Amino acid sequence: MLSDEQWTVLEPLVEACRPIGKTPPQDLRRTLSAILWRHQNGAKWRAVPVELGPWWRAAQVFMRWARAGVWERLLNLVQERGLRLGMVFLDGTNIQAHQKAAGAARGGISMSFGVQL
């Protein structure tokens, strides 16, 4: 997902922002590629391709970094450097309507056949 050129630019910025824990994350480039793939495709975490590593690792890193403010710090660094991002943000809100809000006809009239039931 991330090309060598992209990773060369992104790696020092990520290292400057990410929390330093007891153990470094395994294969950070692949994990970030999985996170980017998931957000570009709007898919669920479990749909992340196997070649991008375990889906649960990408989800875990994404959520931990979100709580720690890593993504905001990374965005600020990227903007300070004048790098162009090819990102689009979509609203992922999902609202379930009541079954009666689906536009069903009242009074037992079938709209498709026009027959009184």
C-alpha cells in the first residue's frame, strides 16, 4: 500500500508522533498500510486483506493512537511540512429508521399490484 517513497517521507513523522511503549510495534509500515486501506475502502476491520497483517492489530493501533492524540499530532506535522494529503473524510453515521418509515402504504393496499388485500 505505502510505496517506498511515501514511507521514506512518512516514517520519521510517525516515529516523532507515536507513543513509545515497552515494545515497538511489529511491522509498522504494514500496519499503517492496513489502516489506510481500511479507511480508503470504507470496509470493516475484518475485511483488511491478509497480506496487510492481522486486522485486529491494525484496529488496535488505530484506536490506541486515536485516544492518545497521535493522529492529530501527525496531521499537524504533515501540514507544517507542506505535504499534500490525498485523503477524503466521509461521515460514517448510520441511523436505522423504524420499519414504518420505509414508505409502506397504509390500509393494506399493495402499491406494486394495486390490489386491495
